[in-house]
Amino acid sequence: MKNVLSSLILSAAIMLSMLLMSGCSNSFLNKPPIGNYDQNTLANRAGVEGLLIGAYSMLDGEGGPSQNIVGPWGTSADNWVFGSVCADDAHKGSDPGDQPDIVPLETWNPTPTNSYLEAKWQALYDAIQRCNDVLRIMRLAQDMTPADTIQVSAEARFLRALYHFEAKKIWNMVPWVDESITYGAGNWRVPNDEDIWPNIEADLQYAMANLPATQSEAGRANKYAAEAFLAKAYLFEHKYAQAEPLLDDLINNGVTAGGKKYALIKFSDNFDPAKNHNTPEDVFDAQMSVNDGAGANNANAGDVLNFPYGGGPGGCCGFFQPSYSLVNSYKTDPVTGLPMPDTYNNSDLKNDQGLSSSDPFTPDTTTPLDPRLDWTVGRRGIPYLDWGPFPGAAWIRNQASAGPYAPKKNVYYKSEQGTYTDNSSWTSGYTANNYHYIRFAQVLLWAAEVKVELGKLDQAQTYVNMVRARAADTTDWVRSVDGTHFAANYFIGLYPSGYFTSVGQARARTLVHFEEKLELAMEGHRFFDLVRWGEADSTLNAYAAHEVASGYTLMQGAHFTKGKNEYFPIPQQEIDRSTVNGQSVLKQNPGY
């Protein structure tokens, strides 16, 4: 891949910067630099650029000491555990005894000593310190022009806001760490007693004001990426009036860092590593690459566990299995082709739960389905990309425990193995599949949210229909293995003129939220969306009851407690490390 940041990570400057940014095993900030390279060595334009690329390199969640805790799957950029397994998208999958610390997260009963929480905290604050290293050392460089410093500052502050945003979503009350905080200065014990939304906003506003519309490398942030994250922050804060003009501008004028006008591409192409790099739909991505001499270190390692078990792509490990409720969500009304948010879970779509691969099974060919289902979920008898029909239990590690479905959005095509996968490691599941932090479909649906909240229901419907019209493109529907007919009874309709206005604001809100569920499933957003909408307790407790009734016994007794489970516990190790005179400056979240 040319002209993207992932191709630069192997530069000599990065090799120098990794020594400076080695992470910290005794605090969430970095230790003093070790080795032969100090600030003076890096205080030049090339050194600062290397440090900046090092900050970008953490967008995939991989790197630093956090990898020694649970591996890259615990810090994955796509938040498959925190954002999807902890929501109603997916089961943990695999076997209950494998990666057992996911179970209490999934059942909303984590403790502060959970290894996934500690790993995620360390990864994010390592990334934040990399951004701060850029801002500190940049000021010492003598060969940087004022224009250089503004550009670098804007990119570093954009990334710093993004990493703090990720921490804010998970823990809410987290420390804001800027470039004045260093291990050497002894001021790294930062309290979490203030809301950091104003800080996130300020960094994103600076980035939006100072980043160019286009960049020389497509993986860099541009002004529209900053604008999109600022709009997202406003949505989380329920500042709909502030978000509206930003989203309007993104829709009307936004371009990618490579200069492409934002647009929707084929739904399936968003998840094909051969086609999903810096497309018109990509507002901002974590860049992934393979076969670049880095031993899979630039690949999408966060999803390496999330492939079928016992055969097919990846070679490992059967995690991240779509839920019964998610599959049921794609049923459509047989008359209108519209979603059925009130009744979709009344019964489960026909599946082969409890059947072995040798038992006869014929997929449901009568129930009307949204075609996005079969680009999101692997179902028995339905083509699994170009791997042939998904065989069911033969590719499921523990079907009796975790269900009959497999993830699909993170999976590569058989024809791409060795080209868009890195076969130099223990599994071929290291792929070049970019992770989309924000895609244009999300921007359209955020705009629909805002228009609903501001009472502009016809405009909201227009944006929802744009996303549904893309899904209705029959050239992108899954066909049978022989290619002669569609693989299921796909039927998707658009909302008729005036529909949102006729049903009113509350119902329109439900429909927009449900559309986001369908479009963004298995992409790590769902839990955080439910929390910001105030719908987590009712939705997730109903979900737990349904999954248990359908046979997913791991959810037995699971209960989402309102006022507690919206956020996760602050890692106990970090609380212990922040002690000053016997008192920790970090305070635990309520209920833990």
C-alpha cells in the first residue's frame, strides 16, 4: 500500500521514537527515555515526524506494555469486547474457559482487577503520552517552521483527543493528561475528578481549525476527520444544535484526506481488505498492512481471535459470535420491507443450534431479510465470502455454548490469503483489514439523530433512506454458491414520503437508532450508543433474557444495573499506582 501512514511505520525515525515511547510498567505514563536516544536527538523535524507516526501507530490498539497483559485482542481498535460483546451484537464465543476475563465484562459484572480493563487503560494512556511527546519535543526543534509546528500540533492534538475519547467512553471519569505531565517531573499522578469533555472539544476544535482539507498521506487526519470527531463528541454530550452544522458541512463538503468527496460505497466493500483502504466512505481509519517486513506488526491483530474454529479462514479461534438477537434484527416486514424494532425477537430465525455438521439443515428461504445480514453474519448454508457455504458446527468451537453464528465483517476472502493476510505468524488471521473509526454512513445516521432531536423529521428520514437505499442495491446481495439466485429472501424497503413526520418524534428516534444497529453491527459501537441514548438498561436486560431462552446459558443471571454498568471499573492497578501519602488520586466509578 503506497502513500499511507502504515507504509511509513518502519522508518528509521520510528525506530528511534519507539525507544523514547517504550511505555511504563509502573504507571500509566512513560518512564524516562532509555537507550541512546534522548530528547535532544529527536528535537528536529525528522525526529518529531517519527514521534508523530509513533502516535498514529497506536490507532490499531497494538503496541507498548499492554500487549503483555492479554494480547492485542484486549486493546483492539474496534472494541469488539467492550463495544459489541458487552452489548447485544455478539456472544463472547469460543469456549467459556478461553479468555475467561471477557465473561464478567459480557455479563456486566466486571471487577477492577479485570485484565482487559488494565490492558486497555495502558494502551490508551501510552498512546496519549506519545501525542504529548510530539508536542513537547516539537518545541525544542530548531529546523521546524511555524507552519510545520501548527500542522504537527493539530495532528497530535487530534490524536490525543481521540485516545482520550476512547477512555471517556469506557470509564467516563478519566484523567486528562497533556504535555505538561511527565514521569520525570513527578507530576504524573493525575486525578480523575473533572469531566474531560471540554478538553476533548478544545483539541478537536484546534485540529479542525488548523488541519488541511487534504493530506500528502491518506492515513493522516484532515480537517473533516476532526470535524466528524467533534460532532461525535457533541452527540455524546447531547449538544445536538452544536453538532448539526458540523454534520451538515461533512455531508455537503466533506472529503477524505486523499481528496475524495464523501460518499457511500458498496456495503460489502467496507469490510474487504482488498477494497476498504481510504475509500470515499472512510472518514477516518486505523491503517493496516501486511507482508511489509514487519512480521504482522502492522496488521489488524485485534481481530486475530475472531475467525471460525476448526476450518476456513484465519485458523483460529472461534470468538465474537453474533447473537441470536442480532440475527433476528434483520427480519423485515413482508409487506413494506421495513425493520420491525418491536417484534423482531418474538422468535428466532431458523438456525442449526444443536445440530452437527452431518445433520441435515436447510436455511430459511421464506422470511424477508435485510441483505446486510449476510455480509455481517456467517450462517449455515449461506456462502461465507468465497469459502463456500458456511458449514455450521464444523467451524464452531462450542456451538452448544456460544451459538451457531460466526463473524464476517473482519474476515478475508480465500482468494486474498497470502496477499491481504500475513502468513509469517502463528495464524493467517493477521489481515490488512482497515478499522473504520468513522465511516460516512455513520455521519448520515448521526445527522438523522440530530434532525430528529431538533424536530426536523423529514430531513432525518432522507438520511436514513440514503443508507437503506445503499443496502437495497441488488448487485451487492449475497448469491448462492452457484450464483444463480440470491442466498436468502432479501427484501428491504425505504420509508415512504412523510413517514417519520406521520409517526412522530419518539417513533422516528426509535427507527434511527435501530438503523444504526443494523448498519454498524459488529463494529464495536453498539454498547456506547446504547449508553449515550439512555437505552442500555432496558435493551440489554431484555437481550439477556432472550439469549438465555435461546440457549446461551453463559448469560444466565446477567443483569445490567442502571447507574453503574454504563461505565466500567477503573483498573485497580492504576488506582494503587496513583497513591500519594496513602491516598489515591484516582477515584473508582460508582458501584465498584
